[in-house]
Amino acid sequence: MDQPFDLTLIWAVIIAFGVMMYVLMDGFDLGQGILFPFAPDEHYRDVMMNSVAPVWDGNETWLVLGGAGLLAAFPLVYSVFLPALYIGVFLLLAGLIFRGVAFEFRFKAKTSKYLWNWAFAGGSTVAAFAQGAVVGAYIQGFATENFRYVGGAFDWLTPFTVITGLGLVAGYALLGATWLIMKSEGEVQQWAYKLTPRLLVAVLVVFAVISVYTPFVDPKVMERWFSGFSAIWLLPLLALYCAWAIYRSVQKQQEGLPFVATMGLFLFTYLGLLASKWPYMVPPDYTLWDAASAYESQLFLLLGFLFVIPIVLAYTAWTYWVFRGKVKATGYH
């Protein structure tokens, strides 16, 4: 019997939205950690941590939401991704744990503060690199037979995934710098203004390398992008427009637009990735519908998610509204 709705598509949209929210929300506070070693002194680092202190743990709710939805709606993804990316996922979780512990203990430390500084920076950088490498592994695809992963433990680690990992580190650093422009003032803000153009150049260089490299990694991407002009080409053009907006807004010393434009750069790059791989959930062979769970399971869990997502959105919006002001080393004002 035909089903009234294609729940697989609905779940794909929900998970894509959750992943994008996580990248945007958690990206800028991971970016603070990536920038930590380059801060001139502890005063700068105090401002950086205070700028994300009220929101950083709530940002990771989107990671949990996306991960839980992926397990429920697309169990094949877990059965392939976890064996294929076990080491990468371990590095991701270890980085997030180190960052979280360092975040809490640095505020209380005195003589050992420098150790927690390095733990916070190292955990943030490792987590960001691991996320980028996982994205690269998704782009290049997995060796599968009969819905099972048959490759090796280190097949995910290739020159391409190293590039995507470094690209996301640079991208999160850019998000962190533009967030700091919006949330700080004085010498800290001016330091962030100086960093942003350099980070933008680094991001654009890495993104250009990935864009050229990707079609040769996956012939299907080559066919999709170069089989004739289509609306898909609007996405990189919009991403380039956002990059230009970042540069111009920094030159004009604007505060909010650099961060908004950086989010736009991430959004259109992410949509370009989805458009390149559609409809494959486990590339190069298995589509969304191959990876999906039973219709009844999807429907049951969807009812719960439709209740939870508005609450998470409301909490996120409320948190950012309450703590919308500037920060100093000693807190909000």
C-alpha cells in the first residue's frame, strides 16, 4: 500500500537541518579554541571564553539531535559509518570531551591555567579536524558489500580528507573571529578584525582546492556539476558573494555583518555538498531510501522530534537573545 508521505525525505530534511545548525552554532565556539594559541594574552582569552560561555553547551544539543535522528531514521548509516570512521569519530568525541573539561576547569585554575588553555585549544582543533575529515570521507565514499563496510580502519585517512579537515579548522576559526568581532570591543575586537581577512583567504584557498579535487574523487559529482549548466551553480556564486560581503564588512568595521556573511558562506557550501551527493546517504551506492528504517519506525519517532525541535529552537533563540550584549574579561555588561 502506498504511504501518504515520503517520511524518508522528511527525515533527510530534519537531519540536514540539525547538522547545519550544529555546524553554525558550535562552529564559532570551536573557533574560539582554535584561535586560543594565537591570542596575545590571558585577557584576550578570558573575553573569548566569556563570549561563548552562556551558549556553548546548548549548541551541542544539535549534535545529539542529529545523531539520534540519524540512528533512528537511517540505521544503515551507523552500520557503515561507525566501522569505517571509528578512529575519526573517536578523535571527534575525545576532542569535544577535552574541550568541555578544559572549559569548566580553566575558570577555576590559577597556576595550571596554561595547561587548560592548551587542552581547550587542542580539543577544539582535533574535534574540528575530525569533523572535516569525516565530511571528506563521506564525499569520497565507502567500500561496501551487501550493506556492510568491507574497507580498512584507515581508509578514511587520505590526502583529500586531510585537506577537508584543515579546511573546516580554518572555517571554524573564521566563524570564531567574526563572532568575536560581534561580541567584543576595544583591542580584542580590533585583533579579530585583523585576523578575519587572513582566515578568509585561507578558507577560500582550501575551499577552492576541495572544489577542484572533489569531482576527481567521485565521478558522479563530476557529472552533476559539468553535464551542463544548472541552478546548482548558484550555490558557489552565492558562497563567493558571502566571502566578498565578509571582506567588505570588515573593511568598513561593521560588527554583525561579518558573522552573518560567514554563516552564509557555510550554508551555501553545505548546500553545495548536499546537492553534489544527492540522493546518496552512504556513497557511492546506497541512497536515502536504501538506508532508511521502516515507515512505522520513522513515523513514531517523527512525532517525538516534532515536539522536541520547537523546544530546542525556542531555547536556542532565548539564550542568544538574553546574552546578546558585548562581553569583557569579567563577563557580560
